[in-house]
Amino acid sequence: MDEAKRLVELIPRLRRYARALVGERSSADDLVQDTLERAWAKLHLYRRGTDLRAWLFTVMHNVHVNRVRATRSSDPLEEEMPELAQRGTQSDALLVRDLDRAIARLPADQRAVLLLVTLEEMSYEEVARTLGIPIGTVMSRLSRAREKLRAMMLGQSPSAKLKLVK
Amino acid sequence: MNELPVSEADLQAYADGRLPEERRSAVEAWLAARPEEAERVTAYRRLAHEVRAAYETMLSDPVPARLARAASPRPQWRRMAVAAGWVVLGIAIGAPAGWHVRPERTVTQLVPDNAVIARRAAIAHATYSPEVRHPVEVGADDEQHLIAWLSKRVGVKLRAPKLEEAGMSLVGGRLLPGDNGPVAQFMYQSQNGRRLTLYVRTEASRNRETAFRYARENNVGVFYWIDREVGYALASADLSKDELLRLANLVYKKLEP
């Protein structure tokens, strides 16, 4: 079974996306594990020759949505703005932490789109298919996610810092 | 030349480097006249880069054993098969909504087609397993010849799995006429004379894969499945469904490349 081999090869990418999506390592790995198990159970629905990665991310998306629904964890409110500390100095580690937090504050729908586009570097068509949404929705969620992230990270990025630090 | 107005989607695509060549210069000209928008797009690019950098370590992080296990087929197959013979239909109903599966690949449509293999295997089992003097055409004592001959006629490289650990030894095999060409039948027998046949044929439509399914034709129980271009059906009138399932799992395992 070459699918088995490719599944194994794709684990690091699934973990990376899951980690950014759920914001915490062990629950990210739980999500990956559920995804892999479900993928095996549904492998007969996978069309050979098509993109296994996209299919896996679809499976993961569905597993994730079901889990979120089951635990009734809610998205942050659209209006909610972060109270991120404004720092004059920072290291890369702090930037990563702040970015991770800012991503976690995005509404889940927008977060998924942003991560598939930036992290997985999927085409907009692939994202639309993976999440089962129209491409127009992909574009609007991407736009909103980016603008929120930019607003949250303003003052955190080195080039913006020069302007903000007095 | 008339240029289309630059949309927000254009800007996103431009930030991602996904804008078609012919559109790029229009967007660049538009941005050149709007420094604030240009800065916004630059920020998006920088953020994308930072997001990738932030999670890059996950790609080289050692994969936990539990995930490596979850990615290997065997336990899932077994668990799935043990869960129920009819398990597949239930799974098919829960198909991911966002993924478009071609109609001909859905399990519900596969059933009538696949049920044919179960019926053929059951008939072949019922025909030859009661034979005392001529249960097979070529005996297991000439296994090499048996395999080479059947492989050549069926058109795929066949193997007769060893089932000694389940108390079944190979009696031999025979060639049968099938819907898509010649079919191979291997016969096994336990010490107390219970018989099992493995019916192997090539599948007309390739690249399919199914989980185990169970069917019963008169007294003959059949577990059948498709693995790529080969369809298998394991039949017996002498074994319980559970015993047959255990053997189907064993056969499947032994046939793994």
C-alpha cells in the first residue's frame, strides 16, 4: 500500500497545521491521530491519483469541526481585540509566541483559510475544496484574517517597530 | 488598454504571488499610487513568511509513536473488519461533506457489482469443496507450478497465502471461468476436513479498494474485498462467520506486498 507510506510522509505537515490550528501541541497530535484513523477507515473513498494531501486535510478539517462542536468551545468574538503587550524590544521567540497567540485569536473559519494559504501554500481552489466552501468565501476570509492579524501584530514586527517606538 | 479595477482578491493573490502574470503589472501600478495599500500588502507578505517560520520546527519534530502507529494500516483494518461485516455502508454514509467523491466510487454503488464476486465464489465453493477425489486440478505438492500456471492464466502475480497458523493447509487450486476472464480458486483444508476456498479474479475497473464485506449464499459464508486490480473472496460452508473473518484478516495480511 503506497498510501500508507505517503500517509507517514505527510504526518509532519498535518502536525504543523494542527499545531497552528488548535494552538497546543498535545491536542494537535490528538487531532492528527483522529485524522489518521479516520483516513484509514475512509480510504476506500479516496480517489487514487488525486491529491492525497488535500484529501487528508479535508478529513482533518471534518474531524476538527466535529471535535470543536462536541466540546462546544466557541470562537473568539469578531469584535474582541487582543490586549497584546507592546514591546520595544523583542526576540524571535517572542515574535513566534505573539504570532501564535494572534492566530489563536482569529475566528476558526478565518484561521483555517489563512493557515492553508500561508502554511500549506495551497491554491485558493484547493482551499475551497478542502474546506468545502466557495472560492469567494475563501478570499473574503483570507482578507479578513490577514487584516486582523496585521492589526494584532502591529508593533510586533521589526519593520513596524521603528515607527511605533518613540 | 482598459484595465479592470483592482479588487481585494487581487491584492490577496498578489501578496501570495498567485496573481496571473498579465494582471500583475496592473496591480503594481495601482499600488505605486497608493503607498498605504502597498504597505498593507507588504505586511501580508511579511506575515506569511513569519507564520511559516513560526511553525517550521514542527516539520522536523520527531513524529510521536502513537501517530506513526495510527498511520499504519494494519490495526485499523483489523478493528474495522472486526467491528462488523457490513461496516462499510455506515462509513460511506458519513463521507466528508466537502469532498466530492465521484458517484461510481461510492460504496452503495459498488455493492451490486461486488456482490457478484461473492456469489461466484460461493457457487464455486459449493461445486468443488465437496469433491473427494478431485477437489483441485493441481495439488499443493506442485505448488510452484500451480502458482505459475494460475498467475499466467489469470494475468496477475498470484500467491497462495500460508494459513497453517490458522490450522488450514493448501490442498491445491484450479482455474475457473469468470466474468472478466479466468479466475483462480485455491482450496484449503483443516485437519478435521473443513474446507475453505480463496477465489481470486482481476477487477475490470482498476484502482479501487474496499474494506471487507460479508455475504451469505445458501450455506456458504463469504468475506470479499478488492485490493487494487484484484478481487478476493474467501468462502466456506464449514466455518462460522467469526472464524471466516479471522481467516480473511490473515489472508489479507499474508497477501500484503
